[in-house]
Amino acid sequence: MKKMFLKLVLLCLCLWRLDGVSGEAELVMEGDSVSLNSGLTEMKDDDVIQWRFGDENTVIAEINVTAGRITVYDDVLDGRFRDRLKLDNQTGSLTITNTTTEHAGDYILQINRKIKRFFLNVFDEVKSVSVKEGDSVSLNSDLTEMKDDDVIQWRFGDENTLIAEINKRADRITVYDDVLDGRFRDRLKLDNQTGSLTITNTTTEHDGDYKLLVFTGFFSSKSFRVSVYEIYLKYVQIFEIGPINIFHT
């Protein structure tokens, strides 16, 4: 199931890259390390390389061979890269250790005047949520507010069936509550500010894996495992058998 999801993510990344953007896509699980390969076998004496991150192209690492200087700017961006960046002084490749979802995004490598681009997606661990049958459950996107060009999708089950979507570009909010034999009919609610999903009046049919795909300035995802449990009421019938005389006459 995880392999199927990774294939879906790779497909989404490829389709996204076709939209006028080129670069290499990298996938990593949260907590693991990832290396972004410069493609160099060794650096020349006059090489200057920079690694930049995000929409603001913030410089996070730099090598100036002429000056004999290797610098990592791991205190930028509120310190999200602190103690996590490693530069290979032979090739200029960048390794990010102990990744979190904050490290997902767009990386630019500039070698003198040449540019190379990377897209990094960091998968967080599956969040487990339990709910009593008949109650509601909310799956939190962790977004505070969606931007004008954001697109998010909620998918369910082994087949990654699309059940809900917000497309800010098209100003469209859609719940596909008739899919899967209508098990979600009249039960799905999307928060138009954050994209969080609420499932109301849950049944055991809603037990399973949910995936959130977020297309913002970069691609990210979240996974949830929802367990819906039934409540059984047990009745104990008490028979009145009368008083028992424990004394012998």
C-alpha cells in the first residue's frame, strides 16, 4: 500500500513538473536523511556554489573554493536547518539530516552560472486516530490558511480514491461523497480556510487510511489511519432466588 502511494506521489510530482517547471524530485520519510547530488565529481579552483531554499531563495549553504570557505547558514528561516546541513567539500552535494516536513520544498543549486533545481517531499509518520461509531472525526491539515493558488486533495483506501478537493485557483470546493458506493454521502465537511476534513456520523466503513496531498509552492502530504470502533452494550439478567439460610436447624 505504501508503494502504491509513493507511485501516486511520483506521478503527481511529474505532472506538476510538466507545468513549466523542471528539476529532480526527491522523496524521504520524516527523520531520515536525504542527499541532493550536485552532479560534480570534484570542484575546480575557481568554483563558487550556493544552495538556496524556498520561494524567497534563502541561501542555506555556500562553498567558495577560491576563498577556501565552506559555510552553512543553518540559523536562517527560524533555525529549521540548524545542525542538519552537511556539505561535501569535494563535490558540493548537500545532505539534510533528521528531516521534518519543514524541509519539504524547492532547492536551488547554483554552480557559478549554472542552475540545478530539486523538489523535496518529506512524508510524515502515519497519524492514528480512533473514533466511536456514530461520532465525528476531524483530520487536521496543519495549514493555518490556504493561499490563492493552493490545491489540496483528500484520498481514501488502498485505491487512493479521491473523496474531497479544494482548488483555490479555480475557486472550487468539491466533495465526492457518491464514490465507493456512497459510504461518504452527506458525511464530508471541508474547512475552506485550512482544508481540514471532518467525517460525521462515522461507521466501520470509514475505517481505513486517509491521505492528504497539498500542492502549494511545493508538494507535501500527510497520512492518517482512522479506526472506528463499535460499542457493545452487555445486559446482565439478575435472577432473584430468594434468601439463603446458612444456618442448620
